[in-house]
Amino acid sequence: MDRAERIQLARDISDAFIERHGEAILATGIRGSVARQEDVEQSNLNMVVVTSSPDVAVSRALLYGPIVVELYAVDDTAYLEDAHIVGPWWPVRADQFSHHLALHDPNEFWRSLRAAYEEAMTAQPDDEFLRAETANIAQAVSWAYKARAAAGNSDEMARLAIAEGALRAVLAMGLRARFVFKNVGHALRFAPQLPGAPAGFGPAMQRALASGMETDEAIGAIEDAIEALLEAAVANNVPVIAEGAADFL
């Protein structure tokens, strides 16, 4: 499916929602690779339908011909609130607030969403980013433990744990740099180049995710990458290690 066909499908879906729900549909649009004009033949179509209340429409993910259509239905209040939230997945979620292709937007909702996001990011305290970063580092360490535990018993589970650990590690890097990735693939490729990335982090990540690497060697590599990440976090006073019950308050 080419770009023109993908956008026309989105317009057809948008028109169908407006025909059924009328003024309860406040805005519709496209996010992701299509919005950034980076889609290829196999790209999914990621649509958003913004409603006046939560009970107007539901989110769906369906196959349509050769692609997947992911439709996110959300009420306007919830979406504007979402733009203010910094959590562990922020580096791969925040792109939607600044890159979107409007289809139906009679009241300039998309401009309001971008403004809400930009305002929130200028006012967001460092503690929010630190909490999200520490959560990802802790999860990365946990997945590295799981990869090692699976060694020799289940290569498939070990590979899954390696991938999960790598993802959590690059999310932590994105939060440290306050950098928004286009998607997970972009995060895995680009995070080692971000300011503050530990010297050994990138090469170790490449080895961990290399397709020809033996499982034991890949586990060792992800352990090296996450150890470098953890050491850098401790050196930068990121509160990832608790020393007592009070640290959880």
C-alpha cells in the first residue's frame, strides 16, 4: 500500500466516524511514520479519533489488506492530560504530540495538543524524568538477570529478555537526554549516540542484538551494556539504588 492509499483509507475511516457520531468527533488525525512522511510500503496506519466523551468510540487494531490499522480513540480531556505525563515510555510516546497529520480539526484541537505538550515540557520538574529513568534502569537490570537465568534452558526466553533489557536501557537513555525517538527501532539505533551515553554502552548493545551472536555471548553483552548504564547513572546521582525503606517514600 502506498502513501496516497494509506491516507485515503484514513480519510475514509475519519468520514465514517463523523457520519455516525457527528459533533461528538472533535478531531481525527494520523500519527507515526505517515505523519512524519517516512512511511514505506509495509508501514502501519496509526490513526487517532478524538471524541467529546470516553464512551463515543473504542480503540481497535485490525488487519486491512497488507497493513495493520491501529485506531486510538480518546476523549479530548484525557488526550490533553496525556500530553503532560512523563513516564517510562515517554521517549517513544511523546512523538505523537508534536507530529500528526490532521484530517478533521474544526476547532484546532491538534494545535492545542501540541501547545499543551510544549508547555508541559518546559514546566516539567526534573524529578518526573528521574523517576521514569530509574524505573527503566531497574527494569533493564531485571531483564538482564532473567536473560542469565534462562541461559542453557531456553534460548528463546533468553533472547526475549535481552530484547526487553535493551529496550528499557535505551528508554532510560532517552529520558536522561530528554530525547524523543520516532519509534522503538529508532531508539535502539540512536540511543548510544545521545549525549551522556557511556563509552562502552553502544558497542555492547550492538553485540547483544547482533543476529549472528551466540546466546551466551549476547547475554554477556547485554550485561556489559546495562552495567555501563547503571554505573553512569550512579556517577550522575540518579537515585536508582535504594538503601532503606525511606527511599521508597
